[in-house]
Amino acid sequence: MRLAPIFLIAVVALAGCGSRPEARPQAPAPASADEAPPPETRAAERLYPGQCVPEEGCVRVCVLKDGGLAAVPVVRDPRTGDSTYLDQPFARAFPTDSTYAANAPWYASHERIALPGARYQYVKYGLPRVLPMELLARYGEHHGVPMFIEVGMPAPPEVLYIPVRPGCEFQAYQASGSK
């Protein structure tokens, strides 16, 4: 049987068909020497829309921004361990303030959430979890904190997701009983 030579040819041919790493788009060159960034420019300042290079210490982090969810480029300094967003400490740029539930008295005391017109209340369910922001849609707010539901869920939803802190960490609230 002559399968060995044919198999070897197929393996060699397929080896050249594998996916190759795509070249990273280069930043546009400055129009003049006056516009050139200084050499000490930090990685976050070199980022262009859609560009976040893990090799340069950049990761995308899910945060609440302008009332919705956004993945922002965050740079971690390997020497200090500090994380920055546009050269500002991450904790200052995205504080765990009243837009997140973590420090809210109603969250700490496990209060139920009642929606106008709903036949039931929502209670905390399980522990906070990280969810992909693409799976969630905004569904109003509770005491100034945005509420989210799964994309495509009918109203009223069975589960609400409340952002606890930056990083797409949500607390699930499940519909329970009647009001």
C-alpha cells in the first residue's frame, strides 16, 4: 500500500496552511517632529482606539463608563505593580463608588429589589461572579446603580445582575415570590 508517501505529502502541504500571527498595526507616524511623543511616553498614552498590546503590559478591563459597560485599556507597570488608565491610577479613574453596589448600604444589608409593575421581588442569589459584558444589556437602575439582564431576555426578567466592582463582577438577584 502506498499511503505513506501520500500521507507525508499531505502533512507537508497542510503545514503551510496553518494560521499565521497577524502583524500588529503600527501607529501612524507623527506629521512633524513637533508632534512626536517624548521617548518616556507610557504605554497607555501610545494606545490607539482598539489597540491594547498584552506584551506591553496592557489588558482590557470591564468597567462602568457613561452608564454602560466598556472594556478599557489598562496598563500594569511590572516594576511597581500599579495599574493605570490613561496615565491615571486605575482606582482613581474607576472608583468603587456609588455607581457600584459594593459599598452601598442596601447591598450590604441584603435588601430585596422591587421593580415597578413586577409581581415579585428580587433577592441575592449566590456569590458575585464575573460575566462577559457582551452577554448583558442595561435594564434600569436601583439606587443609582445600573441593573443588567441577559441579552434577549423578556421583561420582567427572572434574574437581574448588579455590578459590584470594576472587572465585570456582578451579583445575581433572582425573582422570588410575590411583593
